[in-house]
Amino acid sequence: MKAAILTAYGNEPEVAEIDRPFLPDDSVMVKVHAAAINPIDWIIMAGHLAEMLPYQLPWIVGYDASGVVVEVGADTVGFSIGDEVFARADGMQAGTMAEFSAIKASDLALKPGNISHAEAAGVPLAGLTAWQSLFDKGDLRAGQRVVIHAGSGGVGSLAIQFAKHAGAWVATTASARNKDLVEGLGADQFIDYSSERFEDVLEPCDLVFDMLGGDTLARSFDVVKPGGTIVSIKGDAPDGLAAARNVAFHSHFMQPSSEQLTEIAALIGEGTVRPLLDSTFALEDVAAAYDHARSGRATGKVAVSLTES
Ligand SMILES: NC(=O)c1ccc[n+]([C@@H]2O[C@H](COP(=O)([O-])OP(=O)(O)OC[C@H]3O[C@@H](n4cnc5c(N)ncnc54)[C@H](OP(=O)(O)O)[C@@H]3O)[C@@H](O)[C@H]2O)c1
């Protein structure tokens, strides 16, 4: 089968012909129609997580997939051949940017029927990250005020919609070119991060969802009420700041979840949430796809099609 593989840290992914993966009993074989790019891919490709995630090279790149079940593992229930599914694949060697991917049933959900495979591929990692950060860690409830940084990105664009669906009031930071976009997703207050300091224009909030880390995370303590919460998916807070401000701080790394992905799929299926797809590249153009995703010019997800090559 064809796959995008990383042969050495520091390299770009390249297309190669490799064997189909082995199918474990707890997994299904998915004929992948589309995979999506996430920032963690290029962090891994650069070798920055080699100690934390010691992948064997060559590694099939990609965590997200949308496709069709073509084989079901012996101990797997709940999925049948022909089902359209999507997932954030777990497991050390689980790569999704390949014609076939063996994915644990516990990571899979049925794909919503009203979106394409390319749109669906961009949902699992970003969507589960947003869901877990807002609700599991942030305990966001109706009537609360939440600040979502980077609302125009893959994670932020879904987070805005989840928070609005939960009945929260939402402020978001993004660049001026994406004002209409984030307001269209439901944001109540837009802040252009390049011309305004969010702490100068925001009233105190119950929750901040941070995905920038560094200075943005440190300044976020100025907009949270005492007793409020900050969840960051990009780093740790400066020492002592959370205690000094009486703020709960959580650093979160997302986990795959079939149950939560099924809840997200239901919101998409009923039209409450719509995923934001920037563009779709053919597998042969995988290096260009990564260049585009990394450039900061993409608005929403960049997908790679495994059926157009
Ligand atoms: N811990 C985890 O489990 C986890 C999971 C997923 C992602 N992440 C991390 O979360 C981050 C976001 O991921 P993503 O997939 O959403 O990335 P993305 O789709 O590339 O989006 C990044 C967004 O950041 C915005 N941005 C850049 N500088 C900003 C600033 N100073 N203030 C506010 N927004 C700014 C850009 O908005 P404009 O285009 O409007 O300028 C862009 O939309 C990445 O660093 C990723 O590594 C962590």
C-alpha cells in the first residue's frame, strides 16, 4: 500500500510503497479515504518528542483518519465491514496517512453522514482536544464566560462551537482576517491579537482555554476570576501564579475516546457543529500539504486524500 512515511527525524514525509499493517484482534482495518495534519506531526517529525514518544522509524505519519471498515478484528464488536468511520488513532506505531490503517475499536466512531471524509478527518484530534479541555478539565457550564485563544485554528474553531452549544458566553482571539469567520462560528467577542491586548479589553472570565503557551498563557491569569480555571494544551503556567491568583490550572494532553467522538459526531450530524476544512492535498503532494499547514496561512484543517492518488 502507499503511505506517507518519516524515515529520519528532521526529514519531510515521503510517499513509499509498504506492507499493509497487521490487524490486531481489538482493531478494525480502515481503508483510509482522508487523513488530516495536526501540529504535533511536525513537532514529532523534527524529533522534539523522540524521548516522550519513541517511535520506530520509518513511521507512518498522521493521527487522524476517515474511511471505511474493510476487515474486523476477532475480538471487535460494534463495527461492521462497510461502516464509514473516523478516529484519532492511538498506539505507538499507529499512522493514518496510508491507504490502510489498523485502528483500535476503542478509538473509532461512526462518521457523520453529512460531511466528506476530508472534513471528517480533521475532527478527531482537534475535536477531542477541545471537548476534553472545555468540559473534562475546564468543567464549562451554561452561563459561564470562556476565553478561547486561537479561535480560527483547528482546535479553536471546534472549541467555540462546543462552548456555544453548552450555553457559554465566548470571547476569542484570532487575526483580523478571521474576524467574520469566528463570529460566524458563534464568538460573542472578537479580539485581534495583533492589535489589541486581550487583558485590556476583556471582563473577568470563568475559564481560559489556551493553546499558545508562553506570554499568552501568563497574561491569561489577568482575565480569570478568582476561583476560575485555565486549561492549556501548550505548556505549564509560571511557577506559583495559579496559587497566587486562586486559579485552578490544568495542562492537558488529549486522549482518544470513541464515546466522546460519538458525541461530537452527533453534534455534526444534526448540523450544530461544522468542521472547518482549509484544503485537501493528494498523497503525492504530502510535503506541500505540510508546508501549507505549517505556514500559518491555513484557516482550519489541511487534509490529505488517500483516494485521489
Ligand atoms: N496538548 C494537546 O493534546 C494538543 C492537541 C492539539 C493541539 N495542540 C496544540 O495546540 C496548538 C493549536 O493547534 P491547532 O491544531 O488548532 O493549530 P492550527 O490549526 O495551526 O491553528 C493555529 C491558530 O493559532 C492562531 N494564532 C497564532 N498566533 C496567535 C496568537 N498570538 N493569539 C491567538 N491566536 C493565534 C492562528 O490564528 P490566525 O490564523 O487567525 O492568525 C491559527 O488559527 C498547537 O500548538 C498544537 O501543537 C495540543
